[in-house]
Amino acid sequence: MLDSGAALRIVRSFLKTAGEKRAPAAMGASGFVLGIPVFFDTVFYLLIPLAKALGASTQKNYGLYVLAIIAGGTIAHSQVPPTPGPLFVAEQLNIDIGAMMLGGIIIGGLAASVGMVYAYAINRKKPIPLRPSGDPSEKALPEWDSIEDDQLPGLWLSLTPIVLPLILLSGKTVFTVATDAMGITSPNWLGHAIQLLGDKNVALTLAASVGLYTLFRKREGGRDVLKNAMQSALASGGIILLITCAGGAFGGMLQQSGIGPKVAGISDSVAIGFLPMAFLLTSLIRTVQGSATVAMITSVGILAPMATPEALGFHPLYLAMVIGFGSKPFPWMNDSGFWIISKMSGMTEGETLLNFSCMATIMAVAGLIFTVIASALFPLV
């Protein structure tokens, strides 16, 4: 999507539709949509040159544009599969991937909206000026400007790698719920087709194929272009696998140590609910070691044995979302994302703490509150 220009097409379409007055909302929506299939670091690298271009043209609201990208991108990173963290959590808690995507989009969208409120407020009180940061993204400014719209793929083709798996995975979820409600035990050929296409491996493979087709079409079918794109994707995927496996192993060791029942006992003794306890546990792991993905994987490794609908009183989906929100506070100097945002945006360390770290914490707490309310009103069991 990055190499073919599909990601740039999505951002430009959002900005064109929203207009200058709603540009922060468009940047936030772009960050959220692109944060579903793409790691946050890459999303930020793509969008920060556009934020700088908007800041330079309007001579205001630069910090607001940056925070809008962060609000959308970080929430999608921790709430919506197929990003590795929420995907792993959903697998460990036996949650349907389609249900995880829908829940993450709905409640994650609400939390991101709260983050946008903070972004507007802090931008009015302490605006961030556009400074030369010396990062590589500034060199991309003329590159983005020089690309004409007719050089980019169409909007629907650009959105297909994101929308297609969402439709297939959520379609399977809706179909399963509907057939269970009607008592249908042996679906016909259409039901088998929906089950096949709604399998996460099939759905994501189809989405990746569309992305490759888009790249093949826009780069005039160059074989080397496709080969380099696949090599780059597999190389970055290998790093993700290492992070996921290491975090899973760490969580498994903690689980074998018997810490899970101890944590549950603490929540009972101090009258704290299971969801807030899971939020605090994930937040502690995140603060200590700095990685949101590792925090989610480690936390679910501890909590998964206790996370049955009978024990919880609500669907494990809500626990998965709380673990995702718990991976947000309080990013500081041991987080690689903190330095990426600081150096590429030109913010000082103090400004990054006030803007990024505080906003991430506020979104996390808001997400916890929304999830607790949803679990009480719609337990789904």
C-alpha cells in the first residue's frame, strides 16, 4: 500500500473531502484506517510529511495535525487486528477476529475521539511551532507534492486491502451468530463459502493479493518491484514474529510461575474489578519495558487461563479491548515510538511528554471506561 501509492490516495481523499477546517479530523481518520494493516511507526513516517506540509501552508495547528495522526494510529495499533498485538490477544482468548475488529473500531473510535478533544485543547494552550527537525521525512515533502493524483490508484482499489478483510471476517461473525440463533447446524454451499472466506488466513491473503495487484498495476508490472516489495514485507514480518514469540514466551513463563491466581486474588481483596485490574497490569508491563505489543502479549499470557465467559460474566472481547487500552499509558523515554514522534515532529522531550504521553494516557482511561460500560450493558453472554 505504501509503495503503490494506495496509502497516499486514502490520505488525500480524506483531506479533500474534509477540507482545511476539518484537516485534523481527516489526519486522525487516516491514521486510524492505515493503522489497521500497517505498524504505527510506518503510519507516522508516512503522514508526518503531510502534517508538516499542512502546518507550513496554514501557518498554524501543526501540533494538532501531529496529535491527530497519533490519536488515530496508536488506537488502531492496539485495538484492531490484523495488527500483531490485538491479533495475538484475540487468538489467546478464543475471540472471533471479526468480532475483535468490530469492537476495536467502535470503542477504539470513541477513545480516539476523546484524544482529539485533548489535542484541540492542548493546541490552543500550548501550540507546537513547525521547526526544522532534520529528519528524513522533511526530504519527502517535495516528493509527496510532486505526485499527481492521476499517478495514484483509485480510492476504492486503495481501500480494498483494508475493507475486504473487515467485510469477510465480520461477515463470518454475523453469519455464525445468525445461524446459531435460527438453529441451523448444517449450512448450505453459501454458508461453507462464507466460512471459508471468513477464515483469517484466507481473508488476509486475499487482501495482500489485492495490495500486490495494485502495486503491479501502478508500477507497470515490474517484476523487480514486486520482488522487492515481498522481500521488504517478509523482512519486517520476521521482526514482528520475533517480538510476538518473545512476548508470548515471557507471558508463558509468568503464567507457569503461578502469578495469574495471585493477580486475581489481589483484585478480589481490594474490591477492584477484573477489567480495571487487567488494565493496570498491562499498563505496568508497558511502563516498565516500553513496548505496547509486548505488554499486550505478556498480559494476556497471564490472564488467559482465567478469561472464560463463565468466570468473567461477560464476553472475553471486553478483556481483549481493555488489554489493548492498557498498553497505551504512559509512554516515555524507554519507548521507541516516543523518540520517533519526538525527533520526526521536532518536539522537545518535554513537549512530547505533555502532548503524546498525556494524550495516550487519557485515551487509555477513556477506553477503559467505555469498555466497562459496554460490558455491563451488553455482556454478550
